[in-house]
Amino acid sequence: MGKGIGVSLEEMEKELAELRQTKLEFEALTEAALLIERKLEESEEQYRSVTETSIDAVITADDAGTIVSWNRGSTQIFGRGLEVIGQPITTIIPEPLREAHKAGFDRFLKSGESHLIGGRVELDGLHKNGNIFPVELSLSTWVTQRGRRFGAIIRDITERKRIERIREDVQRIVRHDLKSPLVGIAGLAGLLLKADSLNEKQVKWVEMIRQLSERMYCSINRSMDLFKMEQGTYQLRPAPVNLCAIFDRLQRLFETYAHKKSVHLSFFHFNQAMDPGNVSERNYVVSGDESLLEIALENLIKNAIEASPDNVQVRVSLESDGDFCTIDIHNHGVIPKEIRSRFFDPYVTCGKESGTGLGTHSARLVVCAHKGDITFTTSEGEGTHVIVKLPRSTPDPP
């Protein structure tokens, strides 16, 4: 009997040990489940936070095409509140597009084939007030325990389309409405110059008209190039450009202007001063568009003269830096703190009554189109250096 009791105790102890182990495992599993639940709650909270603060519409629909979630951005874009939950997604689709939507939806459910999921497409959306407006749509899909879900991120692109239309109008005006009359003016001036009845003064005036019309025509072309640079469609057609020749022209161009501003403008080539008219003695060639590079440097030098204190030097210097040439435009003024972070942005200006804020922006467009770089430093003690780096196309001059 004692032996029987002893065996029974051993079995009981073994069972107790197994129970303790099971309890520990259960507690561990419970803790893991609670951790997973907390993480899911945090993930859901983050998802709700992101979707509710998004300015875009974030919409979810089920495999029946019924709306199951709707964020604040959706309400702002479509003018509808949470009452749309449970309604068909076609509620926000204009009538002419609903058949195409239904056909694509059915095709995907049957074959898994879709032309929209995973990409972006521009379509029209339907506002509660009946207005149809352009939207950009991104679609995704996934499977849950409750069936397939479709997610849509929708952005109102009305303003983008308006700006695109304005740009198209500007292109049309510049390409046709302005350039065509200038061609006629230059042509008529050329015909007048061939006449024998003009006196010397009249010939001079007509020649000025011809030159001004041709200069205006070139300026329009340059403006179109800058516009294309902003659009990312500009194609550079490089040719050899002698930067020293540009320096010479700009030095003579700004001589009177700098004197009027009480500023001494000087140009240096490898630390040697350049005298106007002696360009034949200097040569530094890069590959690019000469007129565009001249416009960029003209804008930067004009800004430097305007920003410079009176009776000090504005220095423009050309040096070599490895595979690049460096143009340093230095004046003793300081760029205001409030515009430093936006110095190369369009329409940023400070303290200039007639300033457009486009000079540095257009200069950056030109430099970047030439695969170069443009930066600046500014301080009370040193003034401002605007530094342009352009790829070299020839070895260093001797």
C-alpha cells in the first residue's frame, strides 16, 4: 500500500509540474497575444491619425463596390460626410464614367487584370453639389478575413490643371502673339534700310528699331528656354563658349551702371585683372549655350551691384577647381536672414522696389541645365559670395 501511495505522489508531482509548465506557457502566450493586440491598436491608431490628417481623400471599398471607410480629406474634396459609408463608390464618380468603372471592377474580380491598380491616373470626380473636377487617383487592393478590400488615395488637382492651362496660354502668347509681330518689325526695318531716301539720322533710328526687335525676339526665345527648364523639358545644345568674352561684354555693359551706384566693378581671370576690350588676350572655354550663360551671369552681377554698399568693390573672378571652373561673384552686402533659405526660389526679393525675385532663380535654372552648381555664403564680415561651378571643357590655360 505504501508503494501504491508513493507512485501516486510521483504521478501527482509530475502532473503538477506539467500544470505549472502549461501555466507558464499560457501566461507567455497571453502576454504575447496582449503585445500583438497593443501593436495592432497602435498601428490602427497611427493609420487613423495619418488618414484623418491627410489633405487627400483616403477611401476604402469592399468587393461589392461599397464604401467602408471615409476620411476627413474625402469630406473636404467631395463635400460628403460619413453618410456615404455603405453607399456605392459610384456616388463620387461622374455618370459618364460609371459604366467604365463597373466594367473594370468586374474584370478585376474575375481575372485579376487591372489597368489602374498600382499606378496613378488622372480622372474626374463628382462633388456633392454636382460639380465635376479633375482628380489624381492611386489604387491598391488586399485580402482580409472579411473579403477583398480596395483602397483609393485621391487628390484634387483642380489648381494644378489651372496652372497648366495658364502655362499653355503663356507658351501660345509667347510663341505666336509676340514673336510674329517682331519678325514683321525686323523685316520692315531691314527693307527701310535698303531705301535710298533716308538721311543719316533716319538710318540710325531704323537700325535701332531693327536691333531692338531682334533683341526682343532673342529675349522671348530665352524666356521660353527658362520656362522649359522649369518644366524639365529643355534640351541643351552645347557649343564652345569663351567665358572671358562674356566677362568683357558684361564689364562694359555694367560700367556706367556700377558708377551710378558708386560701386567699383572689377573682373579677374586667375587673379589677374581684366581690362575691357582686351578679351583677345584671355581665353577660358566651357561647353554650353553662350546667351543663356551670359543672361545668368548678367542677373547675378546686377544683383551684386544692387546689394553692394557704396564705394566698395564688386569682384567677379574666374578660377579652376578640378574638373570645374569656378566663378565667384563677391559683394560686401549681406543677404537678409529671412530670405537666405529661399535665395534661389522664384519671386523672393527683399529691399528692392522694382525687384522681381527671378534673377537668382533663372541663374540657377541655367547653371543646372549646364550640369553645374550654384551656391552662396554670406556673413557680416565677409559679405556675400555667389559661387557658380560649371564643367570644364578644355585644359587649364597656360
